[in-house]
Amino acid sequence: MTQPVRILMCAPHHYDVDYVINPWMEGNVHRSSRDLAEEQWNKLYQVLKTYATVDLVPPQQGWPDMVFTANAGLVLGDVAVLSRFFHPERQGEEPYFQNWFAENGFQVHTLPKSLPFEGAGDALFDRAGGWLWAGYGFRSELDAHPYLAKWLDVEVLSLRLVDRRFYHLDTCFCPLTDGYLLYYPEAFDTYSNRLIELRVPAEKRIAIDEVDAVNFACNAVNIDRSQDGQVERIIVMNQASDGLKQQLNDRGFTVIETPLTEFLKAGGAAKCLTLKVTEPRHAAPNGSPLQSRVIRLEGHLLDSGLVSRALDTILANGGSFQVLNFDLGEQRQDQSRAEVRVSAPDASVMADIMGQLIDLGAMSPPQQASNATLEPVEKAGVAPDDFYVTTIYPTEVRIQDQWVKVQGQRMDGAIAITQTAEGPIARCKILRDLQLGESVVVGSEGIRTLRNESSLKSSKTEEFSFMGAGVSSERRVELVVEQIAWDLRRIRDRGGKVVVTAGPVVIHTGGSEHLSQLIREGYVHALLGGNAIAVHDMEQSMLGTSLGMDMKRGVSVHGGHRHHLKVINAIRRCGSIAQAVDQGILTSGIMYECVKNNVPFALAGSIRDDGPLPDTQMDLLTAQADYARLIDGADMILMLSSMLHSIGVGNMTPSGVKMVCVDINPAVVTKLSDRGSIESTGVVTDVGLFLSLLVQQLHRLQGQYGSGQAVSV
């Protein structure tokens, strides 16, 4: 026999909008009519009494929102979980609701005071599967869900709310008889919508539009009544469009509208005004897929903004957190430490969150450190599913209870493990280089990245900081050039390595002579580019033009459009650029200086290349390997007006290598600055002007310190 429906309500004798704790209250403080609120509440009360037994909890002076009894707690069988209100404005309601539950025979569970949970406003039982849909994001915390699973012995499915207008689950989500669901999808994040679709068949889902949503059509009371052998399905709500009412009628539901506009001013309607206290228990698997991990953050956490970024990352990706401890240190120079419990609704969300936290330098506490999970390579060039994707930051993996440094660090690779007699070796590999016999790190356990203070430093902490991941406008070119010149001189004098990535714009803007001078004076130790930079450099050297334009007069030369092909043909006849230099065909320019000064270069071809030059590598994989070989050991990379090659180089470059991207197009500069490294600087200016200023500044330094004196900064 079906148990009679029993509902708890509270008369609105003290109801008013006295404060603002949700968007609906804004502009409505003390603008609610007490008389009209009483009238609307009584109409709802009379409707519900027709179909259910209605109990009343006495209203209390000073607690105007007690009328919204849905937030009193959550009931299943004879167990009640008392709410812990998020806002102080409602926390005084708790003892009154606790007394009512206790006096009416319920076993009452209370959550920790620091753990918000707002009852049946954020927890709704499915009417077919028996599981509990639990919302979080604004008023209830995700960490409350395991308590619900334990105390109610029910499966909990966590849904994240993302629209502040729908701050409680019951404002945008209404489970109905036989597994139907009335809901507003835009109120949830992508993961939650996917979870809803996995659990509720398409024919059972009734998605409403914004017009019905803001009229709180989902904030409805669903009551079934058996009469003469027939089950009558009733839905009581504030208001519904004709289209929505037709959809519900077609599924066998009878819609009863009763205006509740005075309560909408406080962000509630029919469901908010009621708490069903006769929830039957369904046979369903208990427990919760909720995942929980503890992470540790170390460093100058406040100065670097690391704590804020980590916590924002957790929330933005559908998780929640609890700061377990935070040790700031006693002196400014002391490092801080924090331990944070991270919670996520399931394993896939946790994996996404942990991957990003690891990129920020988060690690497991020493006592909880786990070994990395390894899976074998089953097909050469193919990684296992869920392989860990590397970043530019130095990484270590825990294998056989030891931390092993990953060799060949670069972004967008996999970590391959090879077992040797001396122990495991970890290498960062791009997917195509994975080999049978290797294992690959999967998931996020047993991985940590090592971030130095400069890589964590916020670009907002100083007016200007060289290599501060900023994009400098042209008005600051001289200042940036001065800093770069100091660094170039320092790197050269201590035997370091500078790599230049350049595009043909260097030639077109008159920068060839300046880059040639940098190579000749020992500031450049490798050159990366495409077919075009070499072709147009040698066209200028041999014929005085670039793309057929006279570089001195700035006018087109008759037949100049053929010049680059003539140059390519001449170099091909010689056999290589180096042989053209040896034969006296090429006597100046960037490529000439590379050959004469033994500066290695790599030219990566593309589908649009003419010729190409015999030195241009048209096999993409070989060209990538050549680039990586020349980048190895670099202290600085100058990226000069070449979006394609610069971005490719950026992806190959580990953290700790200073990068300067110069381009007249701000989008190119921003693209490089956004790659994840705080050690890159963008300069928006003409590359020819930049190179001219750079050479001038280096000559000033030469005059100040002489050619043999090392410069330190």
C-alpha cells in the first residue's frame, strides 16, 4: 500500500525580503507585500491539502526565510539530515528545524558546521532509480555528498550549478514520477548535463526554456494520488507556458498553477515552500562516486598567486576544496606550505583537475605519495589511453618508491619508462617515438612538476619585469631591447647558447644586416627557419632584392618576381648553401655568416616552398628532430616574425629557457606568451627596427665594458 504523502510547510507570518543572498532578492528588499504573500501561500496550502497531509512548523520572528521549508533538511525514511546554511542570515533556523525533526521521530544527522548543505533545496530523489541527485556550487558543498551517501545509504550523483539565478538544485531541476525529469540544462556545467543524459533516457527528459525557468517552473511539487484504481499525477507550480503544460499533459501529468510571485522576490516558489517528509526508500546501489585527494603546495604561495590559481582551477573544473592547513612561514623569505583536500564528482573529473594542479606544481603529501601508474606500449607510436600529457616544466615520476627525473622535457609528449640494470629511466617522448617494450605513465598519480619562483611569479607584481610573460607595446621597445642586450651579452660571455627562429619578414624589413652582425659577433649559436628566410636572404645578397623589391630604393625590379627562383636554382647547382659560399657564389648575408662562423641551421620545408633549397628538409619528422637537436641546451630563443616556426619551437622548449617573441602582429606575440611559460616576453614592433635597436644597444655595452669583460646582472 502506498504511504500517504506528508509535507512540511511554515506559514509566512514573518516573511519579508530583509537582505540579499541571491540575485532574485536584489532590488526587492522590503518590497514584498505580507498580505499578498499570506494569500498566495494559503492558496498553495489548500491545493496541497487536497492531495497530501500538510504539517506546519511554527514560524519564528527574525527568520523570514523559514517559510522555505525545503531547506530545513533532507529526509529519507526515518532519517533526516539537518541543513547547514551557507549564509548567516539563515543559520538561526537550524535549531527550530532540528527540534521539529526530533519531535516527529526522525533520527537526525548533523553535518560539521563548516560544511554547507541546504537540504532538499540541493538534494532531490530520483522517482524511478532511487538515487539522489545532489547539487553544489553556490549553497551546498560537494564534500557534504559522501555524508548523505553514508547516512541515507543511497547512491549520490553530484550536479554542479553554474548560473547564479538558479542557486539551488530545486530551482532548475525537478524529478517526476516514473523517471521523468523537468529541468533547465543551461543551469548546469557540461559534465553535469552529460551525467543527466546518461541516467535519464531522452524520452524522459523535459528540457525547459529560459522563460519557463525564470518563472520557476522547475520549482514544482509532484504528488501522485490513487483514486478508483487510477493514479493521478499532479504537478503544482507557480506558472508554466502553454507549450510546457502541453508537454506535461502529453506525459500524463496534470498541471496546477498557483501564483507565488511574492516568493519569487526572495528566489523561491512551490517546491521551496515545501519539504516532503515521506520519501520512500527504493532498492538502488548505495555509495557515491565522489573522489577525494589531498595535495600539497609549497613556495611563496601568496606572492606568486599560486594558492588562488590552484583553488580557482579546482572550482572552474567542477570540483570543490577544503584547506586543511596553511603555514605562511615567519619571514618574507620563508616558503609557505598548504595542504588542500580536493573533491570531484567522479574519477574523470578528478583526473582533469589533478592534471592541471600538477602543472601548477602541486604534489601529494610525502606520507601519501603513490607510485606512478604504468601501462605498456602495445603498438609502436601509440600511447595507452589516459596517458599523462607533459608540460614544459621539469617533471619527476615516482617509480618503485623513488622519484625519477624525466629526461628531454617538452610539452605535449608522453613519459616513457625503460627498465635498465641501473634502474628505471624516464624520458619525455612525442607519441610517434614510443616503442614496444616501453611503459607509459597514465593518470595523475605519482607525478610532480618542479616550478621555480620565476615561473610562478605573477606578472602583476611589478610595473615591468623582463621575461614576465607580458606583451610589450612599441612604446616600451627600448626598455625591452636594453634588457635583452644585457642577457645576450651575459650568455655569450659565459659560453651559453642563443637560438634564433626567423621568418622572411626579417629580410623584407631590412633586418638582414643586423641579424648577420649578431651571428658574426658570436651572439647567435643556431638558426631555425623555413625555406623562405634562406631564399630571400640570399636573393638580397646575390641580387639586391627581396621578393623582387629593390631593398635600397623600395621599388619593384623588372622581372624581380623571378629572382627567388634564380637564386634557388643557383644554390641547387652548387649543391648546398655551404658549397655556394665555398665557390664564391654567396658572399654576404645571414646564411653566409652561418656558414663562415660555423653556426648550425635547420630549414623546415612546407607545401608552399619553391624549389626547394637543397638544405631544406622536406620530411616534417626529420625537420622536427633537427629543430629539437639545435634547441637542446639553449639559454634563450629569439623568435623573429615567424608564427608557424615560433609556435613549433615553443612547444619543443622546456621551462627555464628564456624566450623573446618579436612580431608586428599582437596575436602572434600573445599566442607565444600564452603557451604556459611565465619566462616568455612578447614585443609588438617591426622586427627590422627591433634588430637595429638591439645591435645599437650591444655596441653601447661593448663600449662600456670592452670585448673581453663579462657582464653580470
